[in-house]
Amino acid sequence: MRDRSLTYVVHRGVLAVSCALLAVIVSGCDIGRWEIKDDKQGRIIRLDRWFGGLAVVDGTRLVAIKDSQAVAAAKTWPEKSLPNLGQRKAYLRTAWRADRMYYQFSFTPAPDEEIAKKLAELTVSLSDTSGFDVVEIPIALHRMTKIVDAEGKEHSRVVNSSVALDYEDYLRAHLWDVGWKWSAGTK
């Protein structure tokens, strides 16, 4: 009877030591699901170690950037005809990176002297599928770069810039359009 109780005590002791050792090993190896880091721009980034997702901590909310590679690739929007500006066509390319929408806007042919004198500003508008504005970008004609051909004749105007825009807003943008303002005193 004595041997039996001693065996029981030894087994219980080995079991207790094994459980304690296992608990120490498991707790020491637990790296957790989330990792919080600062990026190069000083933002706080939350990394999901289990699934690989990323999010930027913006005040009291998390902005997912797991699809940021897809939106960082340039998107070419369908060309727009501008019949009221003398049969011109407008072109737009955009990309989203780090809470900014980068854009390249151009139109061709370049405005003739008469239109260039009258045209004060163009406005590029992005809207959602219901037609509600997501962002409007005013573009002064005199700030656009003139593109010339081999003979030095202007054939188009281009602007390459960026505006602040949330990731969610960029994803909502599905339509675009161009508006314009005439200089004061012109019709």
C-alpha cells in the first residue's frame, strides 16, 4: 500500500512540474496577435501578425490599409469630352498613398489664345456611385504645365499633384467630371 501511494505522489509531482513547465514555455512564446509600431511618417501602425492586415491609428479610429498596394497602383479613369471648350478631351490618373490622392490631369488640344484668356480655372470632381461629391480639385489654368511638340507648338496642358483624402473616400470614388470657371467679365 505504501508503494502505491508513493507512486501516486511521484506521478502527481511529475504532472504538476510538467504543467508548470508547459505554462512557462507557452507564456514565454506568446507573441500576441497585434504589434504596434511607428512608421517613417510618424504614424502609429497596427500590424495583425496572424492575418497580415495593416491599419493606421487615426485619433480614435483604425483606418485599414491592407489593400493599399491595390490603390497605390495608378488608376486611369475614362477620358472625358469637353465639347463646350472646343472639342477638347480630358484625362485623369490617380493613386492613393498615405492619406493622399495623387493625380495627373491633362487636356488636349491645348486651349487657343481666346479660350486661355477666358478660362480662369478647371475643377476636377470625383463622386460616388450616387453622384455625391467625394472631392473637388480646383486647377488654375496658368499653373498647368504646357506640353509642346517638336516645332514648339503647345499641344496639351498637364498638372501632377496631390490632395489629402482618406482611404475610405478614395475607395468610394467611382465617377469623375470636369467643370470650369470663366474669368470675371467674360461670357
